[in-house]
Amino acid sequence: MTYSSEPLIITADEHPIRPPMIDNDAMKVLRVLRDNGFAGFLVGGGVRDLYLGKQPKDFDISTDARPGQIRKLFRNSRTIGRRFRLVQVFFHGKEIEVSTLRSLSEHDLDGPESVLAPNNTFGSLDEDAQRRDLTINSLFYEIENHTIIDYVGGIQDLDHSIIRIVGDPDRRITRDPVRMLRAIRHAARLNFTIEQESWQSICNHHEKLTLCPPSRVRDEFIKDLHSTALSEWLQLALDSELFFDIFQLYKKPLVQKERESEQPYREQLKQLARVIDRCAQQAKDSGSRGLNNDLLLALILIPWANARFDLVNQHLKGAAAFKFSKILREHLDKELATQLNLRRSIRQEMVILLSNLPQFIRHKTNDSQPKWLRKKSYFKTCSLFCDLYLESITGETASLHFPAPQNRPSRTQKNPPQSKGRGGRKKRYTPAFSSKKKGIFGLKD
């Protein structure tokens, strides 16, 4: 699909976004950029969510200012990123990401065929719009005239509830296969339909997801675990077969076993996804961070463990139970740990949860919890894990108690460590920019 270099301008009286709806700190960043002669735009999910009447999770900004110039304007900031440098501006309890408009010359439409090609040069507004993943995330809002600028038909797709990959879907997916995950995520969360050409490209190229760094795939999937829309995501991931590229250990249980008319592991997964969504929604309503990732990942693996080891029917004790936990750990290490780059501690917690599930089910069924079991350090977590699994089977809602939210500064906002100089005096932290140096870390812009 080709796009015109002349954008569609949606005036203030033609769209629902009003300045008071925008975060005060994001507006401050936009005004500082404007007052210093730079163009600044609210971009991406912030514009999309405001247009749909939702509260954005983040307010990201793009500008024609370079990272070094942004740092000079905002001392409470830092530069991050490898493929493309952007600046985080810190405020109380949050940060605003400010990126420089990117160039089409490094964009997926040109250059050699490769995955994750370089993308570190600067460009214009229309070039930046065309290098973004989805049309609904390629909109710009400017504060001078309060207009929305649309180069790729994003407003039309929002109005018609359509997810569309910007540009040629085959080429865009080849350059960065993670775009497939982002497409089905937004379709699941917004209850949108994926445009036919984009959907067909996802189905044709789903195996390319294995070319991406495992940590990227893991991080993208964890977002969906906490999204409250995992059920919808799972259906799209199964239909496109992307799910089997994330969890390759499921290929036999979900494909081969179902052909043999054995247990419906696909339906087990969907039931567990509904339970996870309920927990995520309760956590969201209470302002809590939600359940731990190791517990959620272990829930997703129960159908695999049932297919591979007949997990819930295991009746092992003592040395036999210990041996089984070692076998389970070996399979997790071999079939999942490397694939998703999971930390050793997470793998160990998952093994504890899965290997202890059979005995917790027996005690729940018999309404007995031995004193020795209640003294175990893992009792509380394994008991909750068992309750959530039983909820997926019986429909009886498990009891959750999330801690009250605490107003703590974000981890990235902690003050940098201060070393002591002579006489015990603390040295003042010197930012990357100072009056004595020019450029980033003393280098030229």
C-alpha cells in the first residue's frame, strides 16, 4: 500500500482530543520544545487511545530536535536505546519518552533484505509515520492548532476498527517479525479486526518470529499475560500459529495429540487464559502489579505438562517426586528456557509450582492440608496456583488478595549514586551536559 506525502489534517472540531486530556508533564515537554524553536508531536498509542476515549498508559513524543538538543533542554533526562537513541525525561513517578523523527532511508522499504536492519538516522514527519508498525499508531497530534496529522490512513482504520500494518506487510514483517505480535496484541486489546493482507502475511511468515532475540519475544508475550485480553490474543496466536513459535514445546500436544482425538489441550489453554485475564483485571482494578510472571507462565504450561507427563494424575512421594521434579526441570531447560531466555530463578519457581500441583490437588479434593505442608515456604504460592488451575476446571472463582498500591518512585528515577570525595564530602552528580562540555558525554552533537 502506498501513501501520499500530503497528510490528512483533522482539525480540532473534527476529533475528540482536547488539551486537558493530555498529561500535564507531556504538555510541558511539548511546550518547552515549541518555545525553543522545535516541532513536537504527541505520537503513537497516546493519540490512538485518546481518539478512542481511553486513558493512555504512556504519552510518547516525537520531535525534530536531536537527542543532544533534547538533553540540553531537559536536564532531568537520560539517553537510552541501541538501534535508535531516544531520551527519557523524568517527572515524579513517571517518564516521558522523546524520540527524534526517524528517516525513511533506513526504513524497511529500502536496503538489503535482513532482519532488524539498522534504523538510526533522522528524518521528516511523513518518513517517521511510514516507518511505524501499524497505521493506528502512526498519528501525530500537535498543540499549536490542536490538529491530528495522518499520513497513512490511521484515522480511517480507527473509525472502522481495523488493524493494518504500514506499507508492504510481507516486507515489514521480514525486517522485524515482532511486528506480528504487536498486530495481534492491538487486535485483541481493542477488539479490532486485522486487515486481510496483513493477516495473510502474519500467517505466511509466522515462523520468522524464531529469528528474533528470545528476550524480545519473551518481553512482548509477558505484556500480553498482563493485558486482560490474553484470551483474545491466544485465539489469534493459535489461528496464525504464532503461538507455536513462542512455545515450540506445544507443537506435539496441540497438533499431534488432538489429531489422535486425545485430551483437548487447546481448550485447556483457553480456560486458563480466561482465569489469567480475570486475575489481571482484578489487579488492574485494585492498582496492584498483579501475579508474578513465573506463576502465569507455569499456568500456561499446565496443558503441556499434562500431555507430556500426565501431571495432575501423578502420585509420587519422596525420592520419586524429587526425581520427577528434576526431569521436569531438564525438559523446561531444554524446550523453553533458551527459547524465551528465562532466568534460572524463574525456571526454578515454575518447576516448584508444576511439580507440587498434583499433591495440592489431592489435598484440596480431600479438604486436608497437613501441617508439614503448610510449613513449606512454597505453600502459599502453590496453593494459589492450585486454586487458579481448579478455577479453570470447575469455574469456581479463586480468592485473590493483592497488596494495596504504594506510591513509590519508579526504579529508573532513583537518584544516581554519589561518591564521597576528600573530607567525606559528597560529590555532586554531573549530568551528561554541563556548561563546560558540549554534546553527549563530552562528545560533539
